[in-house]
Amino acid sequence: MLLAKIGEALMLSVGMAWQVGWSLILGFALSNLVLELGIILWLLMGWQFTAAEWMAGWCSSRS
């Protein structure tokens, strides 16, 4: 009985660690995507448009 509970707890902790790992990977990938899209915007639309987009995002995140 005790071994079953220990095994169940281990499986739960491994599952949680797996989910945390994937969420960290996804967060890193999404932040890279935002940076890459900003560079593409800069190249295609010009630095003025990119600066306005970043300032709008910064101002909206502060409120």
C-alpha cells in the first residue's frame, strides 16, 4: 500500500515537471517569435512603425 502511494506521488511529480518544462520551452519560443517579428516589421515597414508598435505595446502593458 505504501509503495503504491509513493509510486503514485512520483508519477504525479514527474508529470508536473514535464508540464513545467514544456511551458518554459513554449514561453522562450514565443518571446523569440516576438523579437523576430519585430525585426521583420523593422525591415519591411521602417523603424518609425516598429518604434510606434513597441511604444504602444509598452504603454498598454503598463495600464
